[in-house]
Amino acid sequence: MILDEKCFSPKWTFFLEKNEVGTAVVSTQLGAENELFIVLGTATVLPDEHESKKGRIIVLRWTSSQKVIIILATINYSVIFSWKK
């Protein structure tokens, strides 16, 4: 959810799919211009499975003109984020 910085009212909301949960989130700068992106890793959790077999990597960017750019990648496993320096 993107909130208005003055009154905290919702400007935009992104919904996950049925049985999908967020497992990792990071805010990072990418590209030559160091633009800010939010990267979300998800897993699809089904009641009859012990481990998730499907997930998505979702990249969101909120521009100054209030447009949202979304990049989705479906993968064959759940996303667990690890950051090493």
C-alpha cells in the first residue's frame, strides 16, 4: 500500500493472489540512476503441501507522476531473501 505522506490516506494498493504470502521485502536502489524500488518475494502456500512449490518476485516502483511500475516473475519455489555484504 502506498500512503499519502501528509495525511496517510491510501494512494494505491497491491494485492497478492489467493494462498500467496509475502516472505521477504527489501527497499533498494537499482539501475544507473539509483532509482528506488521495493522488491517483494512471495510463496504460494497450499493446505496439503509441507513446503511451497511456487512463488513470485514482485518489483514495485512509485514514480513522481504517481504511476506504479510492476515487474512480476513466477518461480518454481518460494522466495527467501538473504543479503550478504
